Amino acid sequence: MSQTASPASTEASRQDRLLFIGCFIALITTSFGFILRAMTLDEWGVQFGLSATEKGEIFGAGLWPFSISIVLFSLVIDKVGYGRAMVFAFVCHVLSIVLTVRAKDYSDLYAANVIVALGNGTVEAVINPVVATMFRRDKTKWLNILHAGWPGGLVLGGVVAIALGDIAWTTKFWLILVPTVLYAALLVRVSFPVQERVGAGVPYRDMLRELGALGAFIVLGLIFAEVGSVLTRQGLVEGWTPTAMWSAAAVVSVAFGLAVRSLGQPLLVILLLVMLPLASTELGTDGWITSLLAPEMKHLGLNAGWVLIYTSAIMMVLRFFAGAIVHALSPLVLLMTSSAVAALGLFWLSGSSGAAILAAATLYGFGKTFFWPTMLGVVSERFPKGGALTLNAMGGVGMLAAGIVGNSLFGFWQDTGKAKHLLREHPALHAQVVVEKSSVFGAYQAVDAQREAALPSAEQATLTAVTGLVQKETLGKVAVLPVCMFTAYLLLWVYFRSRGGYKPVELHTQ
């Protein structure tokens, strides 16, 4: 006998749908801006005279501040409220658009990217614990579906950017307002749920104990390292060496550990460390793949942005069907398999040419699909007492890794690789275009974009060939990261198998 839903339950169901859709569109907004910045990096390089490392630093600035907002809001979000947090995210997104289109130099672009990263971090500080709470018995599945919004935004933004062709990049950036206004209009109409930890009556102190001193050291060390290097580059502080940065993080982390009387959950600490290569593999490669494959794609008569759009479309579709895959494989087996496939795809990309690039990109796209949301699912399932903090600390470390290590390191590899190749094979050209620069990795040599633009056509062709060679070599170096991840997941799988297999930890709502 059928039962008619009560008006109250129907309204609750409608509220849940609007809430999930609003969270989904908010995530689309973050990746829509991400791909526009990725596809505009080369234009910024020419217009503002930026080296590859400087472009990497700017793109990284759109990632690492994410960790500051996601961690800070995770500490207070249950008190501040999810709605107020999303208002802050909305303001950041609008302000960053205005500052970007009015940018005059490196510093303006850097500031605009810092602000958008703060907004993006706030978005994930809200949507991850909200969806994990809404679907607490099927977290990995629904976090994967939620994070289909990330590649969805990449596809949408990439297609729009390419379709608009030679229209000024400033005009394209105004389009980010469309999903921004849409998620704000949806979320202002809904009520947010009580977070799972709070509903189960787990004390705030117990949430902090899950992270503990070791977890805090990883998060704070990365934050201090990046903020310190930024302040040093801007000439605002002196003597803020890497040793000083990590020492300060150690002092604060020890104090935190003593206050909560915990070193942190060992498995959580391991997962935080694994997140470093994971995020660099996914987001770092996504940020650079358009530039890295531009020479090869040009030979095919295609915009290099189609590679990122194509791999993102694969991710989007597969994440919608994550439920069946997660039920067939345990999360750790899925992550282990994905790491192996991603490594093979990157190695293949580094040596591919012509149409083979699309086949290699397909393999890479399959590999990276489940990385981020499945890691969040594992943390949410194994450490529900950590609430928003442990879940979002994982995302924060990921963005820090992509911003500090991934983007800047990939740019550094390209700059130094080109300089060494030119010095070895074309010393006269090296003397014309290579200049001294400094970065978080220390002093280095790089090709100056404006000097390159002033070269005769024959020498530009030589430099273009060198650039294409070095860019493909860089993808081969990146492939080492998922190999490390595969090893870590294999060891974790063996550990859980020895203890009866992987199982989620459940909290009971009071």
C-alpha cells in the first residue's frame, strides 16, 4: 500500500535537493575560474613579462590560500554557520573577478588569485561536511558525485573560453559571475544540516585530538612555508628561511598537541602525507597541461585546452557513476588502481606525439578521476569524530601541495630545463634570452618572455622546439608522484587486510 509523503517531508526533500545543487554549482564556480586562469597563463606571461616560474607562483596563489580559509573555517564553522561562510565565499569570488580584470602587473594578479583561493577554500569548508552529513551512510559515493562539479566547471569554462576565441581575456573573466550568482541565489533559500560530529555529541576537543600535533605540523608547516616565502619575496620580512618557517610550525604544533593531549591519528597523518603527491598530480598537472602540450596540439591544429577539457569530461562522467565502482572495489583498491593508471598515462603523454596524445590523455583522465573525492571519503568514513576539521584539513593540505609544490615546481622544472638545454645546445641564444630569477627553490635561470618575443623568427622557432621538448620531459617527471602514491596505498591495503579489511566508522546521532 502506497503512502503519500507529508508536506513537511516533501519540503525537507526539496530543501535537500536545493542544498546539494547549490553546493554542486558552488564547486563548479571554483573550477570555472580555475580553468580560465590556466588557459590565460600564457597571455599573462606575454602581457606582464612573466617567467614560467612566476606564472606558476601566480597560479599557485590561486591554490595555497585555500588552505587558510578551509582550515580556519573548519575550526569555527559549527559556531559561525554554513550560511555566513558562504556569504564570505561569494564576496571573495566577486572581488577577485574585479581585481583580475583591472590587474596592471604581477602583484595585482597575485593578490586577485589569493582572494579567489580564500573564497574557494570557504566553499569546500562548507560543502564537504554538509554532503558527508547528508549522506553519512554512503559518503564516498556522494562526495564523488559532488566533486563531479569540479571537472564539470572545467569543461564548461574551457568550452566557453575556446568558443569565445580571441575575445579579450578580461571579458571572459566576467562570465565567472554567472555561476557565482546562481549558487548564492540557491543557497540563500535553504537551511543547512547539523554536522555529523555535532549531532553525535562528540566534544570539540575530541575533534582537535583527531588531528593532533603531527597533523597540525603538516598543515601549519606548509602554510608557514608559503606565507613566509610570499612575505620574503615581497620584501616585507627578512631572514624567514625554510628552517625558521618549519621551526615556527613545530613550536605551534607542539603547543597544540600538549593542549589537546594528542599526537593525532597515525592513519590520518599518513593520508595527509599521501595527499601531497596526489594533489600535485591532479591539480598541478591540470594547471600546466594546457601549456605543456601546446606545441604538440598545435601540430594537430587543435587548441591545447581541449586536452584538459577532454580529461575533465572523463572525470565528470565517471564520478557520477562512482557508487557502483566504490561498491565493487574498496576505496583503497580504487585509489591504488587509479595511481597506477595515472602514472602510465603521464609516462605515455611525455613520449607521445600526434593523435597518440589523446589516447594517453584518456588513460591519464581515467587515472586521476577518483583521487580527490575518494581521499575525502576515506577520511570522512574513518575519522567522523574529526568532523569538518579532519575532512577539510585533507583538502587544505591538497591545495597547499598543488600551490606550493605542484605549480611552482613544474614551472621551475621547465625554466631550468630550458636554460640548461639552451646552454648546452645553443649557447649564443642562451646569452640573449636567459636571465637570473629567484623563487621558493632559490636562484635559477629562466627565459625572459619579452626577450623571447623580440627574437627573429628563426631563433624563436629554435626556442619553441626546445620548449616543446622540455615540456614533455616535465610530464615524465610528474609521473613519479603517482608511483609513490601507488606504493603508499598498497601498504595501507595490506595493513587493513591484516585487520579484517577496510570498514567505515559510524557515529550515532544523539
